[in-house]
Amino acid sequence: MKPRTRRDFVRDSLKLFTLGLTAPQFLLKTVRGESLASLIGSNKILVVIQLSGGNDGVNTIIPYGDGAYYDARPTTGIGIPDTTVLKIDSKLGFHPGLVKLKELYDQKKVAIINGAGYPNQSRSHFRGMEIWHTADPVNVAKNGWLGKFFDLTAAQASNPLKGINYGDQLPKAFNCDHCSIPAISNLNNYQVVTDSRFPADRTAKLQTIEAINSEIPVDKPFAGLLHSAATDALYSSEALKTVTQNYQTTVQYPNTGLANGLKFISQVINANFGTKVFYISTGGYDTHATQGGTTGAHNTLHTNFANAVEAFHRDLVEHGKSADVLMMVFSEFGRRVRANGSNGTDHGAAGPMFLIGDAVRGGLYEDYPSLTDLDSNKDLKMRVDFRSIYAEVLEKWLDADSKAILGAAYSFENFL
């Protein structure tokens, strides 16, 4: 018998639709003889949360025990009074807006990596993001570190939902040679649009699209990628229409963009589509002015972030998925130590990263960067290369060859 191809799978799946079957039933079928669950290799899932704009790490994990902090940031401006800091120890504490994150930290579910960065830090948003997305501070690389992961992971190849970006634009982190990753911001818009006046025609039109796609010569490199991307898009759009059907939760998510995105991610995880990596961005962290201290823009950003993450974690716990999910949080750079004249902070260098989840060895990693021994731009010196964090996630969580993906071997922090 000739082996089934992905084209056969999609065609047969569409035939099932004509018989009135629903997506959950056809998702229980197989792709190239393998169950969908088996394609992911393990149950471990990575959720990357990007704080876009350059988060002020000094007012995130606050060195309140260091007098140099208040010299640089008087409490009349953006400095956080030590009476309001959510204290970790006698030196460091969370911003008061991060109450829910501190609760997870106290449960030993948050690892804080102080001073994450890379040599010769770029203070450009565009170049900074490109470096974090490609894990290459030297070259303008074509592909992203997660795209390379999928290109090198054969077990992921047959699953069109192996990775998902929640948002309109695919981050460069997902750029790859042999994979296609959907970018989704609204399930209602992520579908093949047919004329709603004639619902009975929808299946026939989907079959026609698949038939046209089947004529693309798959033996040609570019054409083969086009065929694969089109097939994946068709499959994933139909599959994701069902994502809310079997999802129920008692968790009340905040009505914010990040919380809504994390709720969507929880729904997809609960649907067991085999998605291995999720990516979500939340913006507003370019706080040159009116950053504020215990009130203001940064406090609102921190509160919204912490509340969304904590609700997401509770939802995972409720569905028995929390042990399988690791959240990794980063921003493209930190901010200057000294406040500017507009009650804000300017582009800086190193900053904290967070790893959040049941599998994390919670606590503080690396000494906090000195507030007085600064680099030539008067910014914090990095304490740890962010690629070592990626390496540990790749090796210990995603079971991947980090050297092949990152181009070099890096030592681990042992937060997992």
C-alpha cells in the first residue's frame, strides 16, 4: 500500500466534513500513520512571552537594599519606596505591581535570571529584537532560534500546529527553511472565508482549494514549501475552529490583550493539538516619559502582566497541564540606571529574564548587576548571556541539540 501523504490526510479529512463529522473526530485520525499526540515527542510545551519596547528591569526586580538605587532614582520620580517593594530578601524585591508574580515566586514557580544580555548590547529596538529572535548578536541571521528548532526536529514536521504565534505578525524567532507557523490574533479571522449566504457550499469550496493546491509540484524547493504552507494553513484553520468546544474553566481572566492571548493558548493546549511552542508579545515598555513609580504606565504594565500570567497558570493547573508548560519571559533590552528628565528611562542593556512553571527551580540566579560599576554607556553590565538560557530550555525542556541551533555550547543556569 502506498504510504499516506499529508495531501491524502487533508483530502480525507475534508471528506469527513462532508459526512457531517466535526473537527475533534478527524483530529483523532492519523498523519502519515502517526497519532497527532505522538508527533510532539513529549508533552512539554514552551510559551515565550515577549515584553516589547525594552522593559525597565531595575524597576522590575528592584535593588532596594542598595543606596545607589535611590541616588539614581529618587522616590519623587520613578524610584520605588522600600516600604512598598515586595521583598525577596534584604537586597532585592519585586515591583509592587507584580503581586501575582510574587505569589508564584513564593510557591517556587519563578526563576529570576538577573542581568541577562549579550556582549556589545544593541540599544536599537529593531536590532535588539533581531538578536534575541535569532540568537546571533554578530550576524544578521535569516532564521530564528525556534525556526531552527523546528527545522532540526523531525518529529515536528508533520504537525501543522507544531508552533503558534498569537498576534498578527510572525516573529523572526519562527523564521525557518522547512516549516510553516501560523500567526493568529483572532480565531474568527483565521479561516478560509466563504460566502455565509451559502453555508452548504463551504465544504465543496474547501475541497476545491485543496485540489488546486495538490497541483503544485512538490518536488520543486520553493513550490514544495508553498504547497506545505498552504496545506498547513488549510488544516490548522479548520482544526482551530473547534478549539473552544471542549474548553471550560472557572478562572476569570483579566480583560487585557495579554490575558486574552494566554487564554487562547490555554484553549489550544487543552485541545491537545500537539503544539510545542507558543509565542506572544505584549507592548508598551518603551517608557521614555511618565513611566511612574508605584503608579503610572510601568505599574499598569506590571500589574497586567502579572495578573495575566497568574490566571494562565491557574487555568493550566485546573486542566492538569501545569507540569507540562514552561513560560519564558524576556525583553529586548533593559533601561538606563539613572532616570531621565521626563520621569522616564532611556534605552539600556542587561535586564532580568523570568522562567515560570511547575518544573522550574524557583529562586534568584546570578548576582544583581552593579549600579555603580557600569559599562561605557553607563548601563548595567550583563551577568549572563541569554543564549545560555535558550540552551538550557532547548536541551532540558525541548530535548533538542542546542549547539546545532545556537552555533556554540553554553553553560546552564540549572533552573530546570
